[in-house]
Amino acid sequence: MNTSIDFVLNGQPVSTRCRPDTTVLEWLRGDALLRGTKEGCAEGDCGACSVLLKQGMPSKQGARYQAANSCILLMGQIEGAALLTVEGLAQSAPDGHSIQQHMAENGSSQCGFCTPGIVTSLAGVLDQNGSPEESDIHDALAGNLCRCTGYRPIVEAAVSAAQSANNQLPEADADIGKDLVGVQEESVFHLPKTLAELLELKNKYPDAVLLAGGTDLSLDVAHARARWERVICTRDVEELQILQISDDKLIVGGAVSWQAALPHLETYWPSFATLVRRFGSTQIRSMGTLAGNLATASPIGDGAPSLIALNTNLTLASKTGKREVPLDEFFTYYRKCDLLAGEVIEAINIPLPKMDQEFRAYKISKRYDQDISTVCGTFSVTLENGLVSDARIAFGGMAATPVRCKQAEDAIVGLEINEITLTAAKAAIETSFKPMSDMRGTADYRLLVASNLVDRLFADLSGDVVEVMAL
């Protein structure tokens, strides 16, 4: 086997033979000699490596470019895709893309190390939205770190560029691509097209890396220099791309990205959507999946507490059939979950909100954007005639797994919201958890914050809270 990886780079078809577990950043700066894209953190945090990617899966035909971190994007993932780098932007017009022109004219760069990633991210948002609000610009920049210039002149350049006549990116068609790429037996990358093919591969190669967006797993390659002999990627599996409302629930397929799901979350659970924007930049949201976030079973993964509080259940599939598992029973131990050998997450099923149901998610972290939670508290509460008729409360960062706090739920269900009820709920939280101390917060701090979030919830629901940038 010596199967090439074929894709479109800056408008030109490319065929290359390299290990498919090579990062796109490594290939760009090495084989392609395109060194405008920089390596900063090698963890997907700083944005210096940002590129624009259009993937070729069937459900994304007609999709536009989206920003992605090339430091944690693997060459196998861009088979059949279209890739645009800062050099491609410069070639899009005689004087470069409009954001490049306005950045230069406005003095929006000092050392310039971060600038290629910034213009790439901004070109992506300008392509998708011809008249972005300033909040859209800030959202696009949330995954791009600049330590020299400060963001005001950068935002000013983006606002000016948005007024240009044409901010569309060069057209390039993405294809579905081959179902297998690799180099001999050193590294093999499978891209199955159907769920049946995926499950067959999972059964045949139980030790293979199962890769969705790679925003977590690919750190092993980018940061720890791991090498993967065999990868099974869910990107092209059509059954895992489902995103629809059915039977009073939102069904999110196992390969659906956070970015694709975000409009639905915004419609039904705005507080959840706010949380998603905080824990994932546009680069992360365009690649990372809800299923991947859950399968990593991190105790501080911000998606799980919200989904637990929303009474989500999972559809798990294997060659022997399917089964449904409530999400609050899915996490079994630290970084362990109830996925049997040969199983994959086929779908995440989130019940739509009922009348008088309120949902709030609160993330407590040292910085507002793109930071690991110290505590994440999520609350789904239904009030009827002044009484709490139903409640689901879940936390991240308080135990070895994301966990539901049934004791706090029992303390408020059937009762009025008053000082006595709130005190009982807070006491239930304080006695239910024994969190650990680490660099993000002590155990005592976590307990205090988690119990105080009960006060915040009911102050919020009563209209007494003004949203702040950070807590």
C-alpha cells in the first residue's frame, strides 16, 4: 500500500504521499514550503496555525470554508477536501484579500507571528457573513491569541474589510475522497462511508484509533509526537451526519460538529450555546464533535454537564445491534465510559424543552474564552404555579466524571423557591461532592462556587442578574 492523499490546496489539486497521521501544519511548513502558517502552542489554542477548510462529506456539499487549527488537523482528514492558507488569501486579489489590506493599512500587526492565523480566521467569517456584527468578529477571534498589538485595531480592520465589495473566498470544490489512505503498513487511515463499514472496521481493528474531529485525541500527535498505525475516521459516515428534529427531540449524529449543531442549540437552549462558544473557538467548533466530547469522558468536558441536565440519551451502535443509554449513566469512572468493544456513538438525543422549562449553564474559569472549567454547573428547572415541578442539576469539575446531583434536585422539587429551599439545595451540593484540589481551584473553592450557583440560578430566573464576562 502506498495510497496518496488528494485534496485542493489554494485552488490547485494536490496529490501527496505522506503518513496520514502527519499534521497538516507539519506538511505545509515542510513538504509544501508554505511557511506563512505558524506553530505556536501545538495544542489548538493560540490560532497561529489557522487555515480554512472545506470538507467533502455528502451532507456538507455547498458548505463554505471554516477555520481550523492545522496543528491538530491530520493529513488523512483532508483527503478530498479543499484547503486555503494565508498564501492562498494573498493570491485571491492583486493586493491580497481585503482583510490583509485593511490589517496592513490600519497598523493592526506588530511582531506578525499571529497575523496569518488572524487574517485567515477573519477571512472565514467575512466569507460566511458579508455584514458581520462586531460580536461575530470577536467570536471569530476568540481562538486567535495576539500578545503584541491588542485587538482593537484588529477588530477595526475587520469592520473596515466587511465594507469591501467582495470578501468571498476563491471557489474550490471538495470531494468525498477515497475510503483509505496510507503509507505501506506504517500508518493506515480509513474513511468509511457508511455506518456498516465503520462498524465492520471497528470490529476488525479493535485497537485502531477512532477519530472524529481530533480536537482532543490529535494532541497526542501534535504535542506528544505519537504515531498511529491505524486510524478509523468517522468524517464521511453519512448516518453519523444526521441533524434533525424528530419526535420532540433534537437528534445529533455522532460525526456532527459543534459548529453545525450550534444554531439548533441557540434556538432551544441559548445558555448552552453561550457555553459552547466559550469552550470552543470557531477553529475547534468546526472540527470537534459532540460525540467526541462525550467519548473522551473528561470530568471537565463542558458538553456533558449540560447534556446530562437536559436528560439526553445516547444511541450506541455495534455489529450486534443498537442500544439506548441515558447520558447520566454513560460515565463509569475517570476517563471511562459505557462504550463496549466495537461500539460507537451513533446519535445524541436531546429532548426539546417543554413549556415553563428553563435551562442555564454556568462555566467558572480563570478566563472567559477557551479555558478549562474550574466548575461547570448546569440546571434544568420547570416551574408550575410557583412550585418546582421538575429539576435536573449536573456539574463538571466536581468529581471523577461529569455527574448529576440528584440530592439537590430532591431538595427543591415540589417546593416554592425561597430562602429555606435554596439553603437546602446548597447543603445537598456541599454534602454530595468531594472534589479535588488542583491548579484551577481548591476543593473548598469548588464546593463554595457550586453551591453559590444555586443562588445565581434563581436570581437569574427572577431577572436579578446582569450577565458578566467572567466569574
